Amino acid sequence: MFSEKLKEITRLYPGLTYTQNGEKGLLKGTFKFCALYDRIEDKFVLNPLLHGDGDDRIIQDSYEIEVEFFPECSHPFPEVREVGGRIQKIIDKFNITDPRELHINKNQNSTICLCPKPELFLRYPNGVDLVDFFNALVLPYFYGLSYFERHKEWPRGSYGHGDAGIFEFYLEHRDKTTVDLAKSCIDSVSEKLSKEYMRKKGNIKGHWECICGSKLKIRDCHFKALEGLKLLKEDIGRLSIKLPF
Amino acid sequence: MTVNEFLKKLLKSQALTQQMLGDLSSHRAEVEEVLREKFGTEPTIRYGGSKAKGTMIQEGYDLDVVCYFPRDCDRDIDEIYKDVQKKLSGKYSVTPKNSALRIQKLDTDNATLDYHIDVVPGRFIDDKKQDTFLYVSHGDVKRIKTNLDTHIKVISQSGCVDIIRVGKLWRARNSINLRTFLLELLIIKCLESYNAKDNLQSSFKKFLEYLRDSISDVRLEDPANTNNVVSDNWSDGERQIISSKAEEALNIVDSDSDDPDKWREIFREPKSDKYIGESSVVITKNQLSKPWCI
């Protein structure tokens, strides 16, 4: 099964080569792609037909990357890094002071955050499907990075940093009937203010200080996160989920 | 995909991203701070324009901030306008417009803004804080009465918000010179007694027909002040150009008005699925996520 997935990855992205060192697997090399993002359909197409009429939705680009993972284990999830210095060039180009703007975790060995942490648990409860991981997370990220380099925005948007992004994700994916998503989001909450608001009795108010540390009112700063946080708090009570903090 | 589905998706793709909304919010906060520094708590400062009306689209939006002083403030409207201009000029590059002040070079800009920021000074007419006088820098009249809440209410309760957003996108994609307020009033007037406003296809087609057939002699009043005929400064030449653009669009969709590709053409969107081949891999919306960071 794994070897089939690996074969498919190296077929789609032939610049990558696989090596294994003990339990750890490494896919490394040039991640070369030609892809199109259709905003109307909200879908990506890898290897679209080229008509030579200059469709500006098509991006052809390449990045030097490495993806570390454990083929036999469901966790930890793969770690993706850009190792060719391209991200640093983009940081320099736009004078970006916080690499989180490009979704880089400086504190975690410059790994790339392809999606919110709780999503990985929900998406891959029995281990990562490598083909899905590359096509649905790695490709859109690097397409998005190239797009950002041109337009200084992410084509599909991005989640807020830290807990704000967790709550925005919850708002978009909430399912009233299951506790898994709520639990997974609560487990990912890390900021003091978020924990305080969740523990506090009563409703969360929009004029409270934003969880991102901006000192702005949360409703003026991260409105969607506020909505998600309110729902998460409500669901915790309704589903009798115990807070881990 | 039907034409209505296409138009709905088109609108969805035009929703402002979190980052854009965050930028708007921080720019508004910065402008408010500058104004508060000088004027304290005296003026009412809030969003105006498309942000307040819910008609924003990604391709072409401005940030309008109104700065209304109370009725009993000790200055006339022209003095208020000049005072606000002076204060803003101390910090920004300011371009006076008819009733607004356009500002540039905000502290919170990391890069060149791709939208305008307009501050609209005004003075409330009474203590109800609704009707407002705005300064008019051009022409004989020195002030006009208007009411932002009436504008917001008329537009947001017209049932035409989505059609207005479609209209704004059509205007932007076809480089049509038509003031937003006029576009909004035209759409509302055209669809006043139309019951299928939620049918974007038929409503927008009706609007195009209205532009083609009736724009030459349409008269539009400010809903907050019927004495203010906002279409007065609209020349016959400008009306004619818009009418022709609408006719061009109708010629395209009329050949098969249920073909989404015809509608893609008038919104200058590439035709669907012409890019999917045998070796393509399609990654659909349900599979996708968005990047995050700890």
C-alpha cells in the first residue's frame, strides 16, 4: 500500500526521491508543479491542459523541499520544510517580520503549517494518506506561496495564527453531533487568554481583548474566531466535554 | 453548472478574506485614533460605504469612514471639513474630494494599498444623530443633507445586495465608469417591483436591459433627501457609454442565456473545465484546507 502511494507521489512529482533511515522516511528534492486554481469552482488542477493563451490562474514553479515522516506510524504527522532558501527570499522581498505570515513555524525547525493541527487528526485518524497529503495540502501551499509572491495574498485565504485559526477552523467545520472535532480543537488551544475565556462562566463578549494579543476588541480583530470560540464553548457545555486546562 | 450557480460562486469568490478584513479594521482603527487625538470623543466615527452596506467585493472596494460632529458643535460644516482636512494632512497625504477626504500613506501599510480610504466629515442636523449635513466643495451649494442610516437601510433591505455585488463586479471587469451610489440606486429602481430578486440570472439580465433601454432619461434621488438629485451631474455621453456596454453584454447572453459560458464571457472569466486533461488531477473544495500557523 505504502509503496503504491510512494510510486504515485514520485510519478506526480518526479523531482522527489525517497530514502528511509530506520523508521523514518524522507522525501526530498525538487517539488516541481504546474497547477491551476479555479476560484469559481474552488478547486486545484494539477497538470492542467495548457492552451497557450496565458491563463494567469496557472502557476508553474519549483521548490526544494524535504518531507519527513514515519511510514509505519499514524503519528507524528509528516513535517514539511522548504530548504532551498526561496521562502527567505520572499520574506526579504516583502520585509516580512513574522515568518508566520508565510505559515512557517520558526520554533519548530521551520516546518510549514499546511493546515490547522486539529484538521490533521480528523483528516488522517489512521495515518496519513501520502497522495492526499501532497495533492490536497502540500501542492496548494506551494501554489499559494508562489501566488503570494505575486499578489501578496493567499488565493484561498488562510487561517489566523495560533488559537484564532483553530476557532476559525471550528466555525467552518463544526458538526453539532460529534465530539471529535470539538475535542481536537480544545486540545490544540494554547494561548492563555483563550483558555481564560473558555473557563469563564457566561458568554464571551465581542468587546473583550482579542486572543491574538493585538489589544484590539476581539470583534474588531478576529470576528470569525470570536464566532468559532463562542460555538466551541457552547458545544463543550452541550456535549459535556471536560476542558483539559 | 447552471448560470445561477456560476453567479453565486462568482460572488463567493469575491468575499473579502480575513486578511483583507483585518487590514480594513486596522486602517479604520488608525484613522479613528488620529481623529480622536484631535477631536476627542466629540465626533461619531464609524464605517460608511460598502462595508456598512454589505456590498463589498474583492475587486474594487474602498474604506469609507464617516466622522460626524454633533449638532451643537461650534463650527459650520465647511469649517469642520477644513479642520478634519488639516488634522489628517498633518499625518497623511490628503486629496480633497467633493464631500470626502481621500488619504494615503497609513502607518499600518506594509505595502501599497490597493484600495482608497475616504474620510467623510459631517455634522448631525439634530440630536437624533441621523440626518447629516455634508460639505460640498464644488458648485454653488455648500452643503447637502443626507442620512447614512437611511442609505444602509434602503440598500441592505432592498433584497438587491447580491445583485449590487454582481453589478459592481461587472462594472470592474468591464472598466465601466459608474459611481457606486448610482449603480446601487439604479439596481434598486430597476428591481423595485420584481419578485425574483434572489434569481441572480434573471435579475441581472433585467438590470442590463434596464441600462440598455432606460438609462438615458432615468432620474435618481438620494433616498435620504429627495431634493438631492444624484443623477443631475451625469452626462448624456456617460449614460450612452453604459447603455452600449449593457447592450454588448446582452448580445452575448441573449444568444443562449442559460449557457454559463456566455455569462463567464461577460464577466471575463475563462470557460469552465477547458483545462482538464487525461493527466490532470483535480483537487476539489472538500479536500482542500488553508494554511495556518502556531
